[in-house]
Amino acid sequence: MAAMASLIEFYGWKQVITVYVDNEYGRNGISALEDELEKKDLRIAYKLPLSINFNSSHVTEMLNASKLFGTRVYVVHVDVDQSLKIFKVAKRLQMMNSNYVWFATDWLSSTIDSFSPRARKSLDSVQGVVCLRQHTLESKKKQEFLSRWKDLKQTGLSSSELNVYGLYAYDTVWTVAYAVDRFLNENGNLSFSLSDKLLSIKSSDLQLSKLRVFDGGSTLRLKLLETNFTGLTGHVSFDSASRSIISSGYEVINIDNMKINRLGFWSEGIGLSISPPETLKAKQNESSILDQNLDNATWPGGGTEKPRGWVIAVHEKPLRIVVPNRTSFKDFVTVNHPHDIRGYCIDVFLEARKLIPYDVPYKFVPFGDGHSNPKYDQLTKLVADDVFDAAVGDIVIARNRTAMVDFSQPYASTGLVIVAPISRPQSNAWVFLKPFSLELWCVTIASFLMIAIVIWTLEHRVNDDFRGPPVRQLATMLLFSFSTLFKRNQEDTVSPLARMVMVVWLFLLMVITSSYTASLTSILTIQQLPSSITGMDSLMASNSPIGYQVGSFVYNYLTEILFIPSKRLVHLRTPEEYERALRLGPNAGGVAAIIDELPYVELFLSDQTDFGIIGQPFTRGGWGFAFQRDSPLAVDMSTAILKLSETGKLQEIHKLWFCKIGCPGDNELDNEPNQLHLISFWGLYLLCGAFSLAALVIFLIRMIHQFVRYKRRENQNAPSLSNSPPRPSSSGQCSGVISSFVDFVDEREEAIKNMFSHSNRPHQETISEKT
């Protein structure tokens, strides 16, 4: 059984199901296996005892019942099963496939070795089984004996093959013979005498009183313990302390395609190895658990990949998952009906379940009366007590809970935070700048400058107010632009295009100024909510009442860890009670602050602007799914949660539940809640800019058209000179045209009209009259 325990440990399985015959041999063997497994922190999950004369129907009943168990690793330990009924029934029940693992003690190898070559055709029922065979050394003496045994079979003196027990039987006879021989050499004869104990027995048909007892029994036993010779099985000797034969260990064999393959060896002190134990004795001191190795096995179903060896649940017996029946913060877990349970935590579990590489049948079971939040310590204890297999919900990974159950990787970071009314900054000398954001101020100033340039461009030719020396023109256009803010302009616009731009600009100014006035009024007159709480230290130092969520671990933490008197603590059930208690305050039957976990607080603050988080979280933790101790699902679920986090799916689920209007993290209390931003007015600015650009484009097209007409008239009226000077280069001609165009645009509109009306006169006089 030590060899079997090492084999199970080598392949990494934690639990097994034992099938054994219910007699002294079977019970003692399984008890020994249980002791060996316990040394390696392994265990027997279930025991399936069979009657001494078990039949196929009994085996069918037991194996069918075991299908409901999660473990799929079986260890078979029976004394006689020549017909291999257990494995034939298992094959018929489809339990010899790749989902199952079958081990057998040395009874199976002895049975198979006894089969004739023709009978070995039935080995297809034990395909993939791994079992033990007592190891015997290969020697010339052994080969000669097996040859003689084969001759006996051919002559009809033997009807079966020879197994290991036959070799041990042969050596046993020689062991007794050598011991009796040494006894006779020393004592000369054998003597027997009547036993007083037998004489005292009443007469019966057995006639025990006539039996004689060997007088030299103790001496003969000593001679047996001194046995030291080489037999068919190898070196034969006894351990003086335990008086047991010194074993040569076991072979680990594997049945594949009706053939027996040797995977390796096991011996005491060395463990599992590919090499025979006798070759490793010299290196025994160097051997360690790290050297354990075997050849690759072929498992039931024909595959070489190691089976998982367990299932979490089957459809006939799904995983029992308890979920909290919450009455507040139902976005995390909502129990509409025992068969309709939803929420953020449920969605995370279901998405993680999709990434687990095997089927996980499950059934949700609500826990709680529906009138108040359940106590989560009780919920986790139900998992530890095997009432449920797992717990899914907003369960904090706390120290006292990890002692009872195994938790998955946290799927949500959490920690305790303080929620209290927020004091906003008071008015100051620069409060008039707060109604607009910096971005909006910059765009507004840029718009005034843009309007100044556009209006000057459109009015410069037709309006004398916008003409004169450059300094005067610059002052005029800036004063005109900013004076529109007060609706008092000393200069009137003349150009139709300028008037069109001014209509849009004045509408924009009306909206901007009224919004600024309303925002500034709100900032100056809003009722501030003061709070003296600056952190956990100031809260503990005060005598003000503190709110907490009923059913959570916060109460125990505040009273047992922070030693806050319980009379200061006020239990609250719903977000509505949170808001009411905070608004009432400590002097009117409410609370000064609430201490709760960060996810609950974020959800509460998602639609609150008068409260906020004070300071930083003063504990760190997370929410996880709880499983029974040593449950393999805890590891696989943790891996799945990490994959969800890496792929961004975890954040998508969070946004789906808590960001319908805006994520709680994005809705933290703003320092300037009444401040206006550019996004609210970008449409108006875009409209004003479009009209201004259109006016400039129309003005430019008109100027180009007039300039072309002017140049044509000039060319027609110019005198034809025979000795004309050489034509300038193209680059010089281009710069001259541009310079001429700029001068043309700078002319008054009236001068241009006069120019066209006198265009038939010789072009000898200067038509330009500048201001």
C-alpha cells in the first residue's frame, strides 16, 4: 500500500475511491492504504466494499452509485476475481474511458500472469489499468526453473502459468527446509509432546486433545529468521525487528492492447524509478523525491495524456452553489426566483465558467429570508460543513473565512472606506473665473479675437471708422469686438456680410453671458454641507454615530479590531437609509459617516453629489468565490478570472452593470460641480465660426472678381509703346500681382467704383487716394 500511495502521489491525484472485498484481507489492506495516503496529505474519498462472494449485479450497483461522486480515480483491492468481473462491469457502464483512472494492487498482476495465452484475450476489459507486481530478480536459476515448469505443462503435469506467488511458494518450501536442516544439525531430532491447553479442552469430534505440539518451536523460529540464501525470487532473508521478509519492491505495470508493459519500479527508501531497485541501492542516499520517474502510461480509452481524475459534478448531481439573497445593493446579486438569479457577481461566475476546460453542472440555491441581508460568515460555514459545494456572491476574502474554505482569485478589489458629507471650497477673490472651465475661457477669448479680425476685414473698405493709422485700426477692432459683450458699440457695421456675422455672434454672446450669470449665481449661493470628518482617526476620536451595512463583516471589524463601542454603530440596510442617515447628521438621529466596502460605496455615490469618500481605503481586500477545502475548482476558477481580467472581459461586465449612466469612478464628487465646459457650447461656436468663414470667402471672391475687372480695364486703356521694356520674370510678375491685389483691397469701395466709371479715360493719373 506504500507503493500504491506513492503511485497516486506521483500522478498528482488528491482523492481516490477504493473498491475492496469486505473481509479481513480487504479491510486491513484499505486501512493500510488510508494510513499511507494520509502521510502524503491524500485521502480516500469513498469506500465501496464488496461482499466476499460478490456478483456482477452487486458490482453494477456499487459502481453506478460511485458515478455521482466527483472522484474518478479507483483503486481495486480484492483477493480473487479470476473472471475480472469488476472491470467487465465497469466497461459495460462506460467507466473505462478517458475520464477514469483505474489502479489495482498485485492481485491483478498475479491473476493475469496465471492466464494461459488463450485466456489473455480477455485483457481488453482491463485496457489502461495500472497495477503492481512483486519484483523478482532476473537470474539463471529462475530461467531454468521456468523452463522446467514449461516442460511440466507440456507433459500435462501443470495446468496454469506460473505467477510471482508460485515463485515465492517455491522459495518458502526451501526456507523451511533449510531451517529444519539447521535445527536437526544442532538438536539431532524432532520431539513432540501433549499440550496442557489442548488437554483442558472438552472432548469433541475434532479430538484436539490427541494433538501433539512441536517442542522446538521457538528454536526453529530463530532458525527461520536466520534464513539467508538466493532463491527464485532473489535474495531471501528476514528483518530481525519486524520479522517480515525483506521485499525487493514492486514493478509498476500497465495493460495496453492486451499486452503488459512495465512502466518502472517501486522500492522502499527509493520510491519510483525506471531502473530496477537493485541497481539503485548504491545511490540510495542520493535519491530523493525529485528523482521519481516512470515511463508514459496508456490510460483507459487508449490515450497517453494523464486523465484529470475527477469531475466537479454530474448532471444527476449538480454543484450546489449558495448565493446570498440580498435586500440591498441588488445589482451585485438579485434573486428574482430560485431559478432566476442575476447580478454582477453571477455574470462574473458564468463568464469564468465558460473558460474552465470541463463541464460544471450547477444549481444556485438562495440563502437568506429576503427581509434582511444574510450573514456571510454563516454562508461560508455552510460550504465548509459540506451543506453546499461553493458560494458565489459579494463575499469578502477575510482571514477567518480562509480558515474554513478555499477562495478563488479576487474578481473585484475592495477595501473599507468612509462616506460622509463633502465640504466644497468657499468663495474667494477669483470666484468669477470658476463658472467657465479653462478650455471654455480660452475658446471664448479666441472667439472675440476672431470676430475682431473678421469684422475689420469686412468693414475696412466701406466704413471710415475702421480706417486710419494701424494703431488706431487695431484699437478700433479690439474695442468693437469686446464692446459687443455690453451691447454698446460706438461703431456701426455697414457691410451686409458683417451684419450677418454680428447676428450670429450676438446670439452666441446672449447664451454665453446668461449661462455665466446662472453658474456664478449657483456657485455663490449654493448651500454647503460641512463635515468635520477628515479620516479614520478623526472619526474614531469623535463620539459620533457610525453607520454600517447590516450582514457584512464591518461590524466585527469595527468592534473587535478597532475597538469602537457597539453603541456608536448604527445598522443600515439600503442605499435609501444611507442617504437619509447622512442627511440627518449625528445630531438629528442620523450618522456622521458610514463605513462600508468600496464597491457598495461606488454604487451608492453613482447617483449622489452631496456625499463623497473621505481619505483613502484603510483596509485592502477583495471579493472571491468560496469553495470547499482542496477543491480543484478553486484553482481553475482563479485561472479563469485572471484570463477575464487580461482580456478586459471583467471590466466589460463591470461597465455593463455599473456604467449605464456613468461609471462610479467617473462620477466622483467634482471640486467645481457647477462649472461650465466647452462641450456644452461647441455647437454654437461651430455655427459662429462657419458663418464667419463663409463671409470671408464671399468677400474674398468679390475682391478677386473686382480686381480682375480692374486689371482688364487697365490693360485696355494702357498706351501701346513700340519700345516697351523687357517683361519681368514670372516670380517677379507674381509678387507684383499680389502686391497690386493687396493695394487694391486696401482701397475704399467708393474709389473703386469711381475707378470703373472713368475707366475709358487714359490711365495716366493716379486713381488711388488713400486715407
